[in-house]
Amino acid sequence: MQRSILKPHASLFAGILRMSDPLATVVVGVGGYVAYLRSLALPEHYWLFLIVGALSVAALFPLFRLYEPQRGISIVVELRQLTLAWALLTGITGGALFATKSGDAFSRVWVAIWLSGGFAATVVLRFSIRGLLRMLRRRGHNLRHVALIGAGTLGERIMRRLDEANWTGYRVLKLYDDDPRKAGLLVAGRPVLGSPDALVRDADRAGVDQVWIALPLRAERRIRELLSELRKSSFEIRFVPDIYSFHLLNHSVTEIAGLPVVSLTETPMSGPNRIAKAIEDWMLTALILVPALPLMGLIAIGVRLTSPGPILYRQDRVTWNGAHFTMFKFRTMPVDTEANSGPVWSRPGDRRATPLGAFLRRFSLDELPQLFNVLRGEMSLVGPRPERPEFVDQFRRKIPGYMQKHLVKAGITGWAQIHDLRGDSDLVKRVEYDLFYVENWSVWFDLRILALTALHVCRSEHAH
């Protein structure tokens, strides 16, 4: 049986990677200087820049968990963390050059080459490492052999998931269960070898690296017994909690004051993700406002000339963590439209809108002032659409998980909106799409939604 050839040298391997990233940035900087400035002799201040940059990489990357074991973690997750680390480094670099008034001492093109080339080099480095590890695992090297205790629904789920994700290098070698009726049965292609007591007795000859316990939460007493016995061996022991029957949203396992805590529901907007989201909103909003301001000026004039009253309509809405804020829109209805009726859910072809207002709502142009809500930090460009408090109070009692969409900031556009779930559409389905966005958020997901928004607004049947 092939054993792991890297496990005994894991610390050395991690140390090499920690040195390779800073070194790659120095190599890129020197190569960029030679290629662009046509000289092999870097000035002293360029060398100082590269040394400080390499030290910054060495200090920042661990904060984004880039040197923790990546076995079982998707390359997409690692690339996202790497992108956030370089985005922060770019901001720090620009801020430092501005604060020290030393920007003129460096070629801007060279700095751009260093940042983009350094990012590319660290990406290539990680792709190369993952490619090498996958090749080794296909040949039977660098595997983790697992003994799984629990042949129930959870155990079967684990085995099928690991079989599908064979790039992780985890192989379930042996399967045990306390139920004598399952002995000899095949579960996900593995025979049940009987009681886990046999694993405890034959620990030295088991030929496995790790023991995974996949018993239901109600079996707490049995789990404690197994842990007590297994600790007498040299196995790595992992417990896979049976939490899949719960509704999970960005679940994770953390440690608080030394206590292991399983988060069943949490916001994706924490730590580096929150920084990345803020940078995304500020940068893209600034770019959008350049062409949008003249159009907003024309719309403001049109609203003023076609209907008496204020140009902007201010309305109380609910956003992140249930906080209230004043949302801006171009006014599309006559003043005091809801004076007698109270809050009314808008519907397609709403006759309360003015002719210009109906046009603005059809193409969502009335939402443009919300760009200023984004700049004020009250909204995001992308996120679940905010509702009025009166409707939130209704929906939170009727729709399971409705309030979970407030784990992120409300947005001008969102995953539900580009699927035509706007205005008078299926609210339950809209919430499902909002929660999918919360669970799967990334900068790339936001950019995809923004790219699709214009197309879907033009052909939407439920614009409001």
C-alpha cells in the first residue's frame, strides 16, 4: 500500500512555499525592470522597494490562510484568498507611495508590472503545486487513507463525496458500523467490516492514517467511548457532525475562547471578504457614476417638469443585519400617492406612476440615485433587494429563512433580479435566489451579476 510521501515533510514543504512567494515577487520585479527599463543595474531605492514588498507578502499572505493545508479545498477558494491578499497589497503599495511622496521615484509601468506579474507568479506557483500533487495522487502517492466509522446516510454521503473529489487524496479504506445487520453489506462500494471495536483492537495493523467518525448527533455516548479508545492509538481523529439536516448558510467551524463552535449560518461579509466587497463597491460605483451623472441630470429635469414635487423619493428600507436606512429613488408617482392607502406592493403596469415614472421604472432608471446609497455604505451594487419595514414584518413570519437574506448588504441588483424575480413575482422563489447568493458570494459572482443586469433589465417582465 502506498503511503504519503509528503506528510513527514509537511512543515518543510510549507516553509518552502512561504519563501517561494516573496522570492517570486523579487524575481518578477527584477525581470520587469530588465524587460521594461532595459538595465541590469537596479537602483538602490528599487531594491529597497522589492525587499519591503517581499516582506509585505511574507506578512500578509498568512493572514489570508494561504499557507494552511489546502488538501480538500477547491482551487477557487485558494485563488479568491490570493486575489484578496494582492488587492490589499496593491492598496497598501499605492497608499505608501502617496504618503511618502515617492511615487515619482518609481516607474508607474514597472510598479504595475510588479503587482500584476507578482500576482500571476503566485497563481502559477499554486497551480503548479496542485498539478504536481494531483499527479502524485493519481499514481497512488500522497494519499490519506481513512477508516470511516458510520455506514449510515452521512457515512455514505462522505464516501460518495470523496470519490467524486478524488483530487483531495482522501481514500476511505475501511468502513465500520455498530449495527450487526450491516456487517458484510456494501455501502458506496465498500464492505462494512463490522464493529469499530475491531479497528481499535487492530490499530497497529489497520494501515490507515485517519479515523473519521460519522455517527448521528444522538449517539453522543458512543462517540465519547470511541474517542476514549482511539486516543490510545496514533490515528488522526476527525468528527464529521451530522449537520446536513439543518438549513445551512455559510456554515463553518471556528474556535471561540478555546471552544469549538459550528456556525450553521453566518455572513460571508467578514474579514478580507468585507474589505474586498467595499473596494468593489467604491471602485465600480465611481466608474458607473461618470457616464451616469449626465443621464441623472436629464432625468431630474424631466421629473421636475412633468410632476410637481421633489425630484427624489426617500423611503425607509431594511439592509444588512436588519438595519434601517433611507433609500433614494427618482420620484415616479405623484406626491402623497399612498396617503390614504398606506404601503402598497407595486405591480407591473402600476397606474399610479406618472408617464415618465412608468418609463423610468420599466428600465430601472429610477434606481440610479441608489449609487449614492452605495457610496454612503448603506447598500451594495449587488445584493438582495431591500424591502420596506412594513413588508419585512409580514414576510419574516410567512417565509422561512426570509431574514437570512439580511446577512449581506442590500443591493441595487442581485441574483434574483437577473432571473426576472422582481416586483410582483414569486416571493418564496426570490428569497431562495437571495439565499443562494449569500451562500455562494464572491467578487467573481458579483461581476457576473453586474454583466448580466443590463440585459435582464431590458427584457424583464416584472420591472418596478
